[in-house]
Amino acid sequence: MIPPRAGSAALVVARVLFHTTLLATLPFIVGGLAGFFADVSQVSETLPRLIERASVVLLPLQLVQAVCVFVKVRREFSLTDTTPSARTVLESILRHTQVMTDKGLGLFFGALIAVVLSLALKFAELGIIAVLGLSTLYVVVTSGVILSTVVAQRFEERLAARGGVIGREFVPVVVQSGESVEELFHFERVPVPWGFVVEVFQRLPARLASESRHVVGAAVSMRRVTLSRPLHRTPRGDYRIPPASVAFTDLFGLTHVAIAQSAEGRLRVLPRMHPVALTAAPRTLAMQEGVLAVLRRAPTEDWFRIREYLPGDDTRRIHWKLSVKLGHLQVRQPETVPVVRRRVRLVLDTYLPSAYAEGEEVDLVLGDALDRLVELWSSLARSLAERGESVQLAVATGDTAKPTETLELTRGAQPRMLELGSRVQWQSATDLDQVGDALEQGQSMVVVTARFLPLPPLPAPAAGVVTWVFMPLADEIPTALPRRASEKVLAFFTQPFAPGAEENALFASVQRGNARRRLETVRAHTAHLTAHGSAAAEATLRARKEPFYRVFRRGVTYLLE
């Protein structure tokens, strides 16, 4: 069921009237209007008796619905100390009267069409179908309202009194990006009234590409059952899943009565780390090559270190005997770690203006790009630490109270680095010049960025002190999946979901189509911005004549060139 949307007070009043008075009177109004265009003389003679008998059924149902809504609204506002406004009262009434699902609305309007056709075609059987459909709908809707008033009020209390629980967990709760995760819902001693089912539904964060949808029937009432569902994707992130919506739904699927918000969840997906290789030293006008360049000297008789071969390494340094013994290529590396450890402040640029950082579609388009940026940032930090440098990580938090979070990458701090990487998000509060303004004496700075918007005012170039690692964002924007004309025609005549699912309804299909178009619009706009903005930002950084690296990906290796 779609929650009430914000709108004018008149629209809210109209929707309240539709779900109360008009729900009972609209069939007669439609029938009366149909009388202007069709001969209804045979029916008009029985109209007084029809209204009299309908009133015997509909008026008590309307009275019961009004009393139940009054009780629920009064109960809701009794929990607050503030005096509610008229708009707040109207929205509360709408929440408690709007219990029909899309399927219920479809039945209602289908019955109205049957009323019109039966009058126009003088087809009595259609009139019988309309009466049966409307009667069923009225009874089910009233039962749902009564259920939400009587049963749902003490649903959580009954769970606690009988030792019941609705719990949720992700297994495992901490994973690396791309690993499999299952969502488990535990139902234990949950009361389910006869003729209804308990439905748990929640749309998970968009990047997980999954939803929680579980149904428990009366057959397992007061028993223990665990339902599982795999997540379709597990991209990097620290996901705090809010409570899911728990509702009673009748067996026909016509009503949906929310009864509780329950079962929070937590999932942490850590970034993966990959090898980082430098293909060449950066060009600079200064004598220093930058903090990323390894100090070189001619090979001597000193002890050699051995490491795994990376693309771009000098093949003349391959240690063949050791490579054959280990089963993969190893290269000899002369001891080049300086005697004095260099101090590096590794800054991650996550700034994105609020005009570009808001919306679910932006997260879908730029989320994977930020994942690659965090992977590069953490992988580069590990590479520098293993080389013997003293590394300090710095990233903007987006919080004005604590704009920057730092972490000294000491021995044993790698789990904390991964935890920090999982929490990184695009933010519009702190630009990179504010993150790197706390440079200590003798400390160099490396800025990892994928900038495609104008840079902030930067200080004068300081060759050897500031090094730029630039990832072109245009290469990370996902391309749209092409759809053939035959696929569009086939999708129009087929049901993408299981038979009977509400997602197959026309309104739900229109919503999915609108969401797809919004996503494609944001994708095309972002691709246009990055295609021009990335080149402009790269040219600006190269013009500073500071050490500059451009990032390429070759397999799982990040190449800095």
C-alpha cells in the first residue's frame, strides 16, 4: 500500500472522503450518471428498495468505520503533549482510513465498470457481479479497520506477554564487498488471526537491489519459523536498516493494515583492497619526485627483497628459481626504503555539491564510483605502510561538528581503516582544501580524488609536498542497458512478477517506468558532466606542476601513471 503523499488540505480531505463516504455512495452516483446516457427505466422502479436494503448494510459498516477511526486517531494523539493542527489530524485520519491495496482499488473500480455496463447493456449478470464484488470489498475493508483497532493496538504487548518476537539479522553481518549475504527473519509465537496473514515488507537501500518481503499465515501462528532471503548485491557501505513494516493482510489481498514497525537490521560491507603499482615516476619541475615515488639507487650487493610481480615491473628482475618454487612470478627489489620514514597525510576527496548528492538515483549512479575511490584510497594506504612510510588517513565526515576524521595507520590498524572506509559517503559540507589544511611540519600530502566539478581555491603549488592521484570518474559511470523494441513489446504483454503479485498492477508498472526514466536521466546528466568536468579538473591539476598520477585499472590492479 502506498503511504499518503503530501499535498494540499483539499486533496487530503478528498482522499479521506473517498475512503469513507464515497466508497459506499460512489456506485450509486456512477449508476445515476449512467442513467443520463442509457435507458434505466426497468431499474429505476426498484431504486428506492435498493437504497433501503443497501442502507441496512452500508450504514452500520460506515458507523463502525467512523468509530474505529475516531478511536485510533484519539489514541495516536493521546501519546503526544502538543496540540495537533487541523492538517495533522487530517493526515492521521487518512492514514487510518486508507487500508485498501491496489488490488482492492482495482476490484472497486472494476465493480463500478460492471455497474455501468449492466445498466447500458441491460445485462443483469454484470450487475450481480458488481454487487458481489462491492459487498465483498465493504466487508473486508470494515474487517480490516476493526482489526487494526482491536487487534493491532496490543500486538506488541501480546508478543511480549507470550514471549513472541519478530527478529531480523544479516548473516554474516560483516562481509567484504561482493560476498554473499542472507537476510533472516525470525517469527516466534506471533499471533495471526484466522483469515489474515502477517506480511513484512521493506525496500532495502537502493544499492542493495533487494527488498524484504515475508509472509506468515495462520498455519504457523504461535510457532517458531525462520525465513531467509539472499541479497542481490553487497556493495561497500555501513547499512543501518530501519524497522520493517509489519501488517495484517487479508487472504484476498484487498486490505493492508499496518500494525507495527519492528526488526531493525545492521550490515557492514567492507571495501576490498587491491594491488597498487606505479608505472613511472611523475614529472615535476622540483627535485623531489613526490612521496609516492620510491627512492632509487643503483643495484648493489645489499640484501634484496622479494615481492609478487605486478604489471609494468621490469622483467629482468624476475627471480625465476623462486617463481618456479612458489608457482607465481616473483621479482627482486633492491632495498630502497629510506632511513627516515616519510610522513604522509592521505586525503580522500568526497566533496559533492548538494545539488548533485541528493536522491536515490544519484546514489545508484555514483555509488560504485565512490566504492572504487575508497578501494584505491585504502589500497594505497596499505601499500605505503608496507613500504615503511608513516601514513595518516583523512576523510571528510559531512558533519559540521566534526568535519574531518583521521586515523594513524599503525600496526594492527587495518581493520579500523576498513571500518572507516565502509562509512565513507559523498558529502557536501567539507571541501578537500579544508581536509588538507591541517598539514603538520615535515608531512607530505597525497590527495585521492575523482573530481569532475570546479576545484576550490587551492594554495600555491608545493612540488614534493602535495601529490595528486586522479581517477577519471567518466570511466566509472555505469552505462545504460539497451532495450530492444521486441523486449518492450514483450514486457507490455507479460507479467514480470509472479501471478497475482501487486507489482504486476498498472500503477506499480507506471511507477517502475518512471523510476527507470529518472535513473536514466540522472545517468545521462552525470555522464555528460563527468565527460567534460573530469578533463577540466585533470588539466587544472596538471597545470600546477605538482606530482600527478592518473589511475587506470588492469584487472584487479590499480595502475598509477
